[in-house]
Amino acid sequence: MDIGEYVGRSVDLKRSGRNLRGLCPFHAEKTPSFYVFPDRGTWRCFGQCGEGGDLFSYAQKHLGLEFRDTLIELAREAGVPLQPVNPERRSRHERLAAVLEGAIRFYQEQLAGPDGADARAYLHERRGLSEETVGRFGLGWAPTEWRELREHLSARGFSDQDLLDAGLTVTSESGGEPYDRFRSRVTFPIYDERGAPVGIGGRTLGDEQPKYLNSPQTELFDKGRTLYGLNWAAEEAREAGEVVVVEGYMDVIGPHQAGFKNVVATMGTSLTEAHARLLRRYATKVVLAMDPDGAGSAAAERAGAIVLGIRSAGDAADSARAADAVAGGAQIDLRVARLPAGMDPDDVAREAPEKWSKAIGDSVPFPEFLIDRLIGGQRPESGVEARRLVDQVRPVLISVRDPVERAMYVQRLARRLGVNEQAVAERIRPGPRAPARPRQVERRVTTQEDYLLAIILAYPALRYSVRNLPVDLFADSLNREIFTHWNASELDELEIGDESLNAQLSRLKAIRLPAFSSESARKAAREKIDAILKERLAQRQGALVVELAAAELAEGPNRIAELGASAWLGNQPLPADEELAHLVIEELELGLSLHRHEAPELA
């Protein structure tokens, strides 16, 4: 299959010599940096994401599929029939699925019969489920007798070994006959993402323990790789670009009945990277919506960190590190929704759908959730108290590997505590801290962005020229907040009811500026924007140079040069060399950008 023809279905490619060029489909950009090399059958983005590979890797990333599913899709495209790798194993899986199907039908019949009266009352009256919902999710009732399911399925030709292998029966410790695993329980069929049965869950009607019981791990069922409800949630998750993860069966079924169908559940296990990769096929945003009480919040932490709850900053750091690994490995945006107190997801979605929508819409990134748990609404009244709070959340901040994401949390924390952003960044810097120096009067260095904001504030006529500047141009959180307020205000003199912002506003107004005309003020602002952008590029390039220098010491300069030249030509590096090749390419691109960079035009 021609890689140019295949990629061209989803990317508008233009001829560039012997190659093809277009806008990268994997990150937002305005200048084409995505290249396809038909002669070599490879592709590469020389922009922000730095991705690259062959036809297979493009299809896998573009479609969001696992290896096997990508292989099937490309084979279908090429008209090449694929034979099962192991026909015997496939036949085995089909037989186990048939056993489960037989059990599901049996339990549904029991729910509809005389023995299912209490279970029906529980589902309809206590849980508020309609007949349609019960039928759609295939709910059933496992009778009290020890071997009713075994006898039913044995009469239909299934052996004891079939039932044991499907997880439906348990071997007697006394050496007697196997007996049914699920008894006196409402049953919940568990399907994989394609809708094939893989297991069963059961819930007691009383206080018996365990309250919930799942199928054991089998050839078909692995709870670390299976999410309850994904077969029903897939379509809406794709449309919304978002999937909500809850804790149990009813927390999926209740929201589905209320119209919120992009909801799935883990089943007594942490959210794993395998779960996250599965969800990534359908959505990039994953929201954890757990019970809001202590146990529920702890479960939210377990979903990203496999800890029982936050008892210390160390626990929070473990939580953040594990969440970062899960989210980073699957390339998802992992967030936590704060549900109303005293209500679980089932209650909120059915009884207060507007609160459900708000909770999901207001979900926060996982590290921010942990920071909130650690410091709550505390506001420091002294430098000592501020340092204590920063130190308390330091393990969470330094566990966030991506420097851009970490900087974002540093900015938010600085703004929240009313302290200097650079001081917070220095305080949480990984590694041993330098010995304390004698206290000196703090002198804030006037930065390029300070000058830019001072010009904007001093010359209100620039308002319509700078109104479209991205707020992220200002790295300092105080400057960014002031620019946001000023841009939204119709007043030439800005009024802000915040002590820390007003202090910074006074510093900016005190900066001495030349007497600009309207045009020279526009020119000065344009020059400062250019200087800020070049400064950011230079900082990033400087960091890359340091990393590459260390790599050259370890690998040798010739190897680094060869690796960079090969990647620049679009060749796919070995997995062990991918990160290093991306560093070389990014450093080269940044060097070119510093020479050709122009400031954006002001309106």
C-alpha cells in the first residue's frame, strides 16, 4: 500500500520535491511541518510532536488501535486475508464465550421468574432502573441453590472443565463436585469493547461479604485490561472526546439511563496503563468520577496511584507519579471530577443531571486534585507558612515529568498562595537544596514581559492592537492575570481587588518608559513580543544543548551526528534511540527558528 495515498486520506498533502508535506494531524499547527517520504515509506513531523515512523505506525496512531487491530484494518484495506494464528485457541475462546452466553441467559430467566422477585424489587424500586435498562444491560439473578447453573449448563453439553475455565464454578476444597460461583446475587454480564462476553459480576441484596464478586482471571477475562460498559460507551465517548471512569456497575448503569452514556467502570482494581490505552482509542480526556466521601476520594487516588489514600505528601507523590506514568504512557488527559457530597455517580446522574454535567465539566487535572487534597483552602499568613505549604506539595510537583505541565502547576500554586512564581519554582527544584543564604531585600528583575505589559498599560490606545495576544505569552502568573483583567476591562485605569496583583501593577506602572507616539508604542510592543519569543526559544535550545552534550559524552559525537542526520531524513530510529533522535531534531529546528523568527503582526 502506498504511504502517500493512505496518509493523504486524512492529511492535505502537497508535493515538496520528491516528498509530500502538510499540517501534522497529531498536533495543532499553522505552518506545515509534517513530511511523508514515499521512496522510503516513512513519515515524520519536524514540529512540536516530533512523531515519525512507517505506514503501520501512522495507521496505529491515527486510528488509535492496538497492534493486532491495526494489522486487521490494514489487511482489510489491502484485501489480504488474515488467518488466525492459533485456530485451536480461537475455537477455545469461542466455546468459553458460548458458556458465558448460556449463563447470562439462565440468570436473565431466573430474574424474570418467581425466585427473582426480590431482585426485581431491588433493581426497580431501590435503584430506580427501568425494564428497558435492565434488559439492555442483561441483568439477571443467580439463584440460592449451590449447583443450579452447573446442572443447567451440563444438560446443554458443557463440561465441568468448561464451566471452571469460564470462571462460573468453583472447585470444592473437600473434593466434592464443583459448585456455582455466583449464588443469591444480582448478576451483571461483562463484555469486552466489541461486545463479546468475557465474565460476570454479582452483587448481594443484603450485607453479605463480599458485596461485589467478579469472575476470576480467565483466558477471556482480565480485570486489569477490561472496563465494564465500554461496549455501550464507545460511540458517545468518540463523539464527546471524553470518557468518564467510575467504580462499579451501578455507577455505569445509572448515568446511562439518565442519558450520560460515555461512562465505564473499573472492577475492583486501579486504573492501569492497559485501561488507559484502551480508552485512548475512543477519547483523549479521561475523567475519574468517584464517590465524594473519604473512601471515594481514596479510590480516585488509587485509580491513578494504587494507594489506599493520602496520609502524607509521600503518598500524594506516589499517586502523582503513577498517574503521570498511566496518562503519559497512553497520551491521555487524566482528570478528577468533584461530585456533590453524599451522592455517588448513580445518584447524581439520575437525580441531579445538571450537577453531573457541571462536575464533569469542572473536572481538574489529577495533580491539581492531589494538591487540593494536601493544602485545601489554606492561605499563608507568613513566609514560613508559605514555605511549609510549598514543601507539602513539592513531591507532587516534582513527580510531574513534563516540564511544561509542571510549570503550569507552579504558576497556579504561586497565584493561589500569593507568592513569587520563580521562588516556588526554585523551592520545588529536584535535588538537594543549596544552603540558606543571609536574608537580603528581594529585588525583582524587570523582565521583557514586564516591559511589554508596562507599555500596554501606559498606552491604552494599544488595546485593540494587542487584544488577540495569547495570554500564555506571559509566563509570570501575576502578569498573565493582570493582562487578562486589562484585556477584559473597558477602563483605561485598571482596578483589581487583589493585594498581590495590585502590588505587581504598581511595579509595572513605576517602570520608566520613553515618551512614545502611538506608532512608536506599537513598534516597541512588537519588539518586546519578538524578544520574549526569542528568549523562550533560546531557553529551550539551551536546555537541549546541555542534554545533547551529556549524550555526546556518553555516546560519542559521531554517533549523535549520524543519528540526527538519519532522523532528519525521515528514517525511523530504533526504539532505544527515539528520544535522543527527537532531541537532535528539535535542537536543529530551534536553531533555525531563532534565525528566521519574526514577531507576530499587531492588529
